[in-house]
Amino acid sequence: MKKRNIITPLLFIASAEAVGGLSALLAGGYSDFFNTYKEPPLLPPPWVFPVAWSVLYALMGLSAYWIYKADAPQSEKKTAFILYAVQLALNFSWSIIFFRFEALWLAFAVLLALTAAVALMMLSFYKIRPAAAYINIPYFIWLLFAGYLNLATAVIN
């Protein structure tokens, strides 16, 4: 029986989770933010965000692992990982810009760039392993919702 390597996929997932955790730590308190600003319509309760993001970071990490393990040309994998890194960097910066610096319009611009980067990453992943793109669909949809929340917060405040 072939022994399965569980360490490598867990490292991919843990590294994505670490990006999110560090970003949240540097962004500061979410709960205090809406004591200062008006809440946009459809804002979920505070507990939804860490749960959703934990799941989404796990899916990101898993999809990156699938690309890592895929039998594909190194040039395609390199492009996919560059796009993965770009979207992680934009993702990391968004909550800091939005919550820590309260630059709502700049955060919205970053979120637009993040959404575009995720779309490009998904296209790149799809060429290598379609399932790696498909499991990022919830992430993409969440970013569209986050874009609405960001824009609505900027407009009403």
C-alpha cells in the first residue's frame, strides 16, 4: 500500500492560513471598526468573517498544493504560483488598509485588484488542474460580496 504524504498539503494550507492570521493581527480589532462607521446593509454578524476566511484560506492552500503536485509544465506552474502569491499579497494588505488605516476607498481599489488577481489565478489553475480552480469559486464569490460591503461602507460614511 502506498503511503500518503499529509505533511505537504497541510503545509500549503497552514501557510495560507498564516497569511490570513497575520493580516488579521496587523489589521486590529474588527469589532471596534463598526462602532465608528455606519454598517452597510447585509453586513453579516462578526463571527461569520473568521469562519468564512478560515475555510477560504484552507481552500486556497489546498488548491495551491494541487497545482504543486500536478503533472504540468514548470512554466505554467510558475505562472500559477506567481498569480497565487500576488493574490495572497493583495489579500494580506486589504484588511490592514481597510481596518487599521481606515482608507476605505484605497481598500476598495485593492479589493478590485484582488478580485482580478483571483480570477486570473483561477484561469491559470484551470489550465493545470480544473478542480484547483473550482474550489476557489467560493473565494471569488466572497470577494464580490466583500467588494459590495467595502463600497457600501465607503459610500455611506
